[in-house]
Amino acid sequence: MPGNNSDSHDSSGVAPAHHSNVSFSSQSTTFTSNSASHDTDTSNRPSDDQLEALTTLLERENRIKEGAEKFLKLLITDTMRIQVESELEMATNEIELLTKKIELEASRGKRRRNGMPATKRRFAGQAPLSTVRFRADSDDRDRDDFRTALNQATSYLKSFATTSRASSANIMNKFVNLLRRNLRVRYELSMTELVQAVISSLSDRASKHCRAAAYRLIRHSLVDFASVEELHRQSLEWFIVKSLARDNKHAVEREQVIKLIRTVVDIVSEKRDRRGNAGSSWIPLSEPIMRAFVAVAEHAEDPFRQICVQTLAEMSLLDIDLVARAGGIRFLLHALGEGPVEIGPILAATFLHIIDSPRTRAYLRLGIDVEIALLAVTDAYGRGPDHADRMRSCTKVIELMLRTWSGLMYFCMEDRRAIKSIINTLRIPSLDTREIILDMFFDLLNIKAPEWYKTFIDGRRLTMYRKPRNLPERIGENKSPERPPETLKLTDQYIALLLLVFTNAGLLDALTCMLEESTIGSNLTRKATLLMAEVMQMANRVLPLTIAANIQAVPRVFSLASDYKGGEHRIIGTSAISAIDSFNRNRTRLQPNVKGTRPRANSAEDAVRRGQRQVEQSKIKIGMQMDDKTFQSNLLETQVMLTKDNTKWNFDMLQELIDGPLLNPKRLEEAIKVSRFMRRLISFFHPFSHRFSDLPRRQPNFRWVRLGCNLLTTLLASPDGVRFLMAEDEFLNQIVKSFAQLDPFNGTPESDPIFSKARLSDTLTYGYFEMLGTLSKHAEGLELMEKSKIFTAFYHLSELRNREDLISTVITNLDYTIDGHSRVVLSKALTSEDVHVRLFATNHLGELIRNSLSPVSWKVCEMAIQFLEEACDAMEVLQLVVEMQPTMDHLGEIGHPLLLKFMSTPMGFRYLYNAGYIDREMDMWFHERNIYYVVQVEIFLAKVFSSEAAEDDEDVLAFDGVVPPHFYGEMSKTELGCQVLSEKGHFAEFSHFIRQHGLESEDLELILKLKSILWAVGNVGATEGGLPFLEEEEIIPSILDIAEHSLIPSVRGTCFFVLGLISSTTQGAEILDDYRWEATLSPLGLPTGLCVPVDLDRFISIPTWEPIEVKSDADVRLLPPTAQTELEVITAIDNLSNTVIANAASRSLARMKSRPEYRSVFTSPTVFFRALHIISTQRYRLPVRRYILDLFNIELDQDVLKAICDAAVSLRAPPSFKQSEAHISRVVSMLGPKHAGRESDSDAEEDDSEMDDATVEGPVKNNPVIMLRPVSRIIGFDT
């Protein structure tokens, strides 16, 4: 609740003028939130815990105080010093308060220890009387604390009347701390009494810190909309108007005023969210306050400008009428076109939301207002290269707008005039920044530029650019389980519509015009050719054949190429066609589709690999046929039997022997028994020999690990080799003993065990796990490992603490193809108490993960579901999992996607139906989940289409453009599901709602429900079994009617996606074809789920409107002044709004103020009210407002405020009042009569120095103060 906001919300709500103060604010924020939580949450805690918590908070506040005191000793600006002093004052107050609380808690603890009896043991079955008594006591203590706080708040209110202004600021700060600690007190306060108590602290006689404290106290007393309305009824607007007009020396005061306004907006926003209907939102702020706030936002040099602009944007979404009456809409449009770059996307999103509703877009002028966002692009001619940065930021805003339904349909109004104006900038030959516009079209159409595009644009031959050689291997390494081909992409469907809009608006003709500029060609024209080729490729993929054929024809390019009379034309045309043809021919070679790439049997790479394998097999065959003499010679040549130094061994000869002759059982027996070659070789790998196990883990030594794995494979291929490993060699026994060194219960631990962390990371010790993995691939190896008790050692390893590296290495290297102890080891890791081990095991083998579905760690469960869901994309795997009938109710939300897959099969649906899941979920989707579905889809689409979306955004990665599974859509895939859907009658209710509320344009709740029902109907219609429901209810014509006549662009967009869903079946595409909506078909004639209207204008154009006339408070007229001096002063002030004569008017006012006959005017509350009324009904810039308020020698206080209120009543003209012609002819500006409430149309920036210095100008010549001559009319111009 905004009323409960602490200073943490304050610091986030308003951007500070200086950033050095952030550390103090954040520390203070931590304290306030913690202190509030301790006040409310620790009442039932023991006294010692409370004392400890309070002491900790006291130490923190002391550190904040010390830091602030040191900071004040530095050379800092005045504004920063004011902020630090404020933080220091708050910390000092909190230290005083905490000290008192610690003393009070210490005394309470003593009383408890002295008087409270010891806790008695409770008998079985006895009621917890002591607990009840303790709770009652705590409630009484809370009640007493609330009463104490309320009494303290009442005393604070009464003390304001008797204390001086100097001490009232301290009392108000204490009052704020009391309200933040005791939230209930706020609800008991009367806003009227509070304002009357602090209104004297808001006067000009009070200090800026006192006024800031008063605004802060009022802000913290706001709790709900009723309190905001009560505040609106108080006479505070003129205090706020004057505070906002102050200079930067009063930054601390202005900051609190802006925070107060933001709190009001937040409370209204929360009220709107709870009600769910923004149509009748009302912000209780007066027009004088709003115009003062807009003036701050307009001032480019004001430190609070950015937060004021953002707040105005938020206000326009809540109460656009109020913002329009204050001139805020006009300013926001100007800021969108000419304002800071960083706020452009925020303002664009604001106006897109306004355009989406017919009620709010009536405040905009069609073809004038929002088009200002295009100004930097459409008005770029003659601006020079310095304008490029501005154009780039403008194109980002255009992309944002064209990627939403509101922006696209608005720019398509009036025969796509706005889009045509953007495209036509490509036709300007001298515009060097056209490349920025081309880049914008690349981004809008989601065309990703690969590396070889640069080669094409530079004009080099694409045949010289080769694909990386390791691409097939890289694809093969990262290959994931193949999914069935998905046809429907929401992003592709929207891009198809964008492509159709751009081509109809003349994009290809504009690109052709760029090609005609030169016969030689440049990087710019080649980039235009590249865009043309991409558009043609994309049209072939996403648009229906009849529409794509017209785009593919590019008639203007072919007419140029066939123009034999104009030589230049023919060169341009043939060059363009040749470039496009070269692009198309090389596209497949240079940019393969990585997702669907499959190695072909006749590919060049496979031929090379097949040849290599044939050579290797030939070598093995020759090696196995080796004679005795050659074999003995090769054994000696390896040097294994001559030296133990492995660096002197002939590694290549060893590799050839192991992979060749030793595969012959006879040669292996000879190597084991006769020459003892095998014993010497295998001893090198013994752990305790410290030969292999001590080799450093470097790239040159990795070959020994591969040699060891190959050696074990060769030994397992022969019974003699298996017998050798089992009974004659110590290799496996030494590995078991090495594992035993890690067992803490196995005697004295070794100081440097073989499998220590350091040795695993720095030596080839890790290679033993790869060798054991080689053994686990063979049944004989598994038997050896079992008899050697290696698996027993693995089980002990899984119980070790802090050795996740060992366990993860074992899991990674073991092979699980053969059912046995390997799978048991994996299962034990999956159910380990260590979450990290479970996560690693789950990530390594997701297809075996279902045994680990335990709610202890949701991360593991979520990963398990993800792997299982991917595996279930294959129908045979899905059938297998459904046959297991797993229970997943305990998984909650993360199990729903998998259960939805179960529903798509008859067996799975029947299983879930018998379990009661279908009935339960069907009711939840009917009432709640439908809404949640449409919200999630729209959020995902917004993030995918956002120009600033991060590629690693979790939401973007989770949503790849495919329509998410919908409960009703999955249900309609089975015959039983369609039967249940028919019996429930939900689809009939959906159809009735669509017919009844299809054209709703006001109630946001109904609009959101309409979208959710449309998505449900579309998902049902996307299946063969669900389409008959749509035909029976005859709902497709109703959806088409909504798509073409709804006043809400986002609803039309929803219908567009829904019609695409319906077109994903052959029968659905045929039905839509009868209604002139054509589906895109694959080369085999199958629907792809993309559908566009043949008559584009009927869908894309929303009806025009007449802008409404905003009625402002300027219509409240005042009686004209009777005194000549008052008339002259008010006339001059009125002329200050005209930027042409403002300087002359300011000089006139300066002369008036210096003359004695005008002194009474500048001290009159009545004239002061007239000035306030003028600046509150017309547009004045912030320096002018400040200048007008400084003209009057009046200190705003309670007495002056009462006089102003009386003047507001007495000077108000009755409705029947008519100004006399004589008075109209006298009250004129220097350019003619002023019209009440009419704002100046000029935005020219005038020199403010004359206005700022006007107050110090002395008297000049005795000329008349202001010239009041009759108005001169010039024939031919309206006056």
C-alpha cells in the first residue's frame, strides 16, 4: 500500500539530483524496514532476542551517523549537503528512539525474570492453557502499544499549536517514525486535523526543511483513496504550486512534494487494479497542481524532470482527462518527438496504451499527434550526419510501435500514410542516413544478419566465402533429441502481416528507386538489394502462394532489366536480378538451418569420414594377420620391455599393436604369458606405481588416457584378457584400495591419497574414471567391477561429504546402456541428500530422472520435468511414460505441462480422467487459468518483439514462438476429451460470450475475458476433433466480425492469431478461404498455421474519430479588475504566456514594481489570486512561473490563504456575465485580444536572462507603462 511506503519507496520513486547520497539513503532504508518489522514481528520473541535485535539496529544507525558526519567534512554541493544533513538528522532521531526502547526492554526483562514462574511440563492431553494465556497477554501488550502510539500521535498533533517552527520539524520527523512503526495509527488519524495542524509549517516563513517535513508527514499519513480524497478537499494546492516553482536551493522541499504527488498516483493506481476497470479512474489533484507539475517536467534543466515525465505518463494512463486539461498530453507528445532519448520507449508505450481504447484515443488528433514520433526520420532531409544518433533512437521507437497491434493499426490509418512516409524517405537520393532506415526494416522483420552478409554488401563474390569446416561436427556434438516439426509460430504470423503491410505500402518500389540511383552500385544499394532478396525469401515462406507470387514478380526490377532502350536501366535491372539470384543460390550453403540439419549420406564430410574408417579397419585387419617374427619385432620396438620410462616408448607403435594384432586372441595370449609385455605395460597404469597417476594433466599427456581405455577394450575382447585383469594383475585391486584411502572409517587416512582433489585436477588420475567407464560399456567389464568391489566403493563415495567432484566424475564416465550396478549408482546419486549432486545427476541423464521426483528440492523436480517433457515429444516415449501411470499431483504447477501432454493421448486422458484431474482442472481453466494463459502469451510476445529483449532472458528462451499448450486444445485431441467437453457445455458458453461481448470496448474485465475465450476457442479449433465444435456453434463468422469491426486493436490481434490456429487444419483452412482469409501452405499442400486476410484494409484499419474538446478550469472566468493599476499588471502577466512579447511584458512588470503607485497591487492578496488563476489556467514555463510568484511581496500563510479563498469566491463571474466591448478593447496583448484558456502555440525558447534580471532594473523614461492601442486588423488574416 502506498500509504505504508517507507523511504525505500521514496528513493526509488524520485531520481535524486546527486548520486553520492545513495549509500546513506540505502542504509537508512534498511534500518527503517527492519525496525518496522521488528516492531511488528518480535513482540512474541524472548526479551534477550529483542535486546539483541535492537542493539544491532542501534549499531547500524551509529555507523550511518558516523558516515554522514565524515561525509559532511568533504567538499560537496549545497544540495547534497542538505540531503546528507537530513539523513544525519533521521539517524540521530532513530538512535534516541532505539536507546529508549532498549532501556524499556531491559526493564521489562528484569520484571519477567523476577516474577514469571518456570515453565511446567504439560501432561498428555492437557489443553495448552499457558500458550493461550501467553497469546492473550501478547495481544493485550500489542493493544497497549497501539494505544500508546495513538496517544503519542494525538499529543504530537496538539503540540504543533504551541511549539515554534524551529522545533516543529523535529516533532514531524518523530511523528513520521511513529507512523512507520505503527501502521494502524494512520487509519485513526483525521486528515483534516492533521493538515490544519501542520499548515503553519508550510508557510513561506517556515524553513525549507520544515516545509519538507510537513509534506513528508502528510504523505506518510495517506493510507487509501478515502484519505487522498480528504486531502484533496483541503486548501493545500497553492502551497504545493509555490513549492514546485521554487529553485534548486529548495530541492529537499520540492522532492517531498513530488513524492507526495507520486504517492497519490500510486494509491489511485492500486484502487484501479483492485476494481479492475480503468475507465473511470480519477486522480484527486487540481488543475493548478497539475500545471505546476507539468512545468517542472517541461524544464530541461530541472533535476526532477525525468521522474516528473514518467509520473505524467503514468497519470495519463489513469486519468487522461486531467492530464489533457493541464496540457500534459501536449507536452508528452513533444517529449516523444524531441525529448530525451532514454524516455522515448516509455512514452511510446504510454501512447500505444492510449490508442488501444476508443475512449482514450479520442484525446489525440489523428494524423498529427502520435506522428511526431516519426519526426526524426521523416524530417531528416538536410539535417546532416550529426542527426544520425537521433534517427537511430527514433527508429527504435518506431520498431516498438510497429511491433504492437495499437501502433501498427494506428499507422495503417488513412491508407497507411504514416508507414508510406517512412518508406518514402528511402527515395531521397541525398539522404546518407538511409542505412539506418534499412537496418530498422531488418530488425522489424527479424532478419538476423550472419557474418557473410558483410561480404555480400561489400560486393565480393559469395563463392569465396566458405562455411566453417567444423560446422557439421559442432552440430553433431550439440545435437539434442529431435522434436517433431512445429509449423505454427506466432512470431512468423505477425511478421507475415508486417511484410504484407510494408509491400502494399511500396517497400519494394522504394528499394528499386535506391537501385536506380547509380549503375556502379554502393554498399547502400547492395544493402537495399539484400533487403529485397530477404523480403522475397520471407514472402515465399510465410505468405500464401497467390500473395507471395505478386511479391516475387518484382515487376519494376524486371521492367528495368528488359528496357533495351535505356542502357542504364537495363544494367541496374540485370545487376539486381543477378545479385538476388546469387544470394538465393548461396544462401543454403552459407547459412544452413542448424535446427534441422541432418548429415546426409552423400555429403562430402561423410565421404571423408567413411574413407578414414575404411583405412582404420584395413590396418586392424592387416595387424591381426601379422606373422610371429614381425609381431616380436614390434613388441621390442615399443621399448616397453627395455625401459620403464614412458617418454622413451614408441607411442604410435603401441597404439597400432593394441588396436591391431592384440585383438587376435593368440597374439594377446603371447603378449601376456610368453613375452610378459602386457604385465610391464599394465603396470604403468597401476595407481601405486605413481607413473601414470603422477603425470601432469596437460594436453600432450591425454593420449595416455586414451591408450589405457583402448588397452582395456582390447583385454575385454578376449577371455584371456578378462582372466588376466581378474586374477593375474593388481590394476583393479589397486583402484579399490585407492578409493578406500578416502573412507574416514578405514583406519588412518592417507596424507596424499590417489584420488585427492588436487591430484584429480592436476594429474592424469582422472583418467582412471574414464577407464572404469570403458569397463562399464561391456558385460565382462561390469562383472569384473562387481567382483573387484568397485561398485561398493562407489556406494561409499556417494556418502562422502564435500567430494561432489568424485561423484560427478563417476556419474559422467559410467555407461548406463546395460542394466546393472551402473544404473543403481546413478539412482543413488539422484536420491542423494546433497542437492548439488542431485542437480548434476539430473542434468546428466534426464531420461532416467523420474525416480528423483521429490519435493525436497524444486530445482531438481523442475529439471526432471523439463527433460521428461522433451523426451515425451516422441509419441512412443509418451505412450511408455503414460503406461507407467506416474503420480505427479505433489509437484504442483511445475507438473502441469507434462500432464497436458498426457491428455493428448487416449490412454493418458483416460488415466487422468479416472484420477479426477480432468474435472478439477477443467473448472480451474474455465474460471481462472484461461485469464492467466492470455496474460502469459501477451507478456511473452511483448518480450520477444521488444527491441531491448535480452537473448538470455528466461522468458524469451522459454517461449520460442510456438503456441503454448492449452487445456481445451489438448482435451480436443482425443475422442473422449471431445465427449467430456461436449457434456460440460463449456464451449457453448464460450460461443455465447463471444456473440454477446465480441465488440466490447470499455470494460477491461470483459475485454480480458473475451481474449481468453478467443484463445480457448482457437486452440480447440486447431485440432481435427475440435473443429466440429466451431462449425456446430457457427462461431467462425463471429470471430471474423470481431477481427474486422472491434474498436480495440489488441482484440483484433487476438482474433488474428486465433484464425491462424483455426487454419492449422486442412478443413479449417478451407472454411477460412470461403471468408477470404487465405492460409499459407507447405510445398506438400499442408497448412502451416499462418493465415492472412485477402482484403487487408478491412482488418488493419480502425475507424477514424473526432478529437474531443477538453474543458479546463479556464472556463471559470473572473470578474475583470476595476482599478487601472490592477488591469495593467494582470494584462502584463497575461502577456508573459506569449513567447513573442514575453520579454517586453517582463520589462513592463519590472518597471511597474519599481513605481510606488503599484506597490499596493503587488501586496494585494486579490491580485495575487488573479495571478495564481492565470498561471493555473494557461501554459507558463517554470522560470516564468517562478518570476510571476516572486513579483508579489506576499508571504503565503494561513491568513493569506484565507484571503485567497475569499477572493476566489468573490471574483468568480456568474455564468450569465458578459464582458463589455469597452473592456475587451482595453485588455489586449500587443498582438491582439487574449482568449481565455488559450495556450500559446509557440514553443520557441526565449532568453530567460532578461526575465530573471527584470526585478533589478531601475526606473526608465516616463513612457506609458503599457501601450493600450486599438486593435489593428489586416485584411486576409483572421484576428
